[in-house]
Amino acid sequence: MSERVKLSRVQTLFEELDYPVTRDDAAAEFADVTVTFADGEGNLGELVSEVGSDAFHGPDELFAELQNVLPIEAVGEPGQSEGDA
């Protein structure tokens, strides 16, 4: 059964894993989880599979790595511009 979770709740999911955990095992664990962003959504397992580290020693480490692979839609408000107004 697939699950939907907001990006702000992802770290709670990461806390449920047994550490240390490999990138591949973490990606497999979340293969059926859809994470919703400020503007859009993505598959959490696929996102985890794209992180740079091969293994993680805790949920904070995994979440920090996830931040590096999130799409631009994951942060900020929809339609928000970072340019000069």
C-alpha cells in the first residue's frame, strides 16, 4: 500500500529505520512513499536512491543528504521568485 507524506514529515519516517542503513536499503524501504512538496510531489525511494552517500548512521544524516537532491519545487511557496522585485 502506498503512503503519502509531506516533506516536513519525512524525517519522522527516517527515524523508523534501523541504523546504520545503506542507501539501497533505505531507497527500497520508501519505494512506495510519495512525498509532497510546496509545489508538486516525488517518490521518496527514488529521491533517496539519488543521494551521494552509500550508508547512513542516523536519520539526520539521511535527511541532510536528501536536501541535496530535492527538486526546486520542494521548497518555498508555489510561484515564489528569488529574484529582485
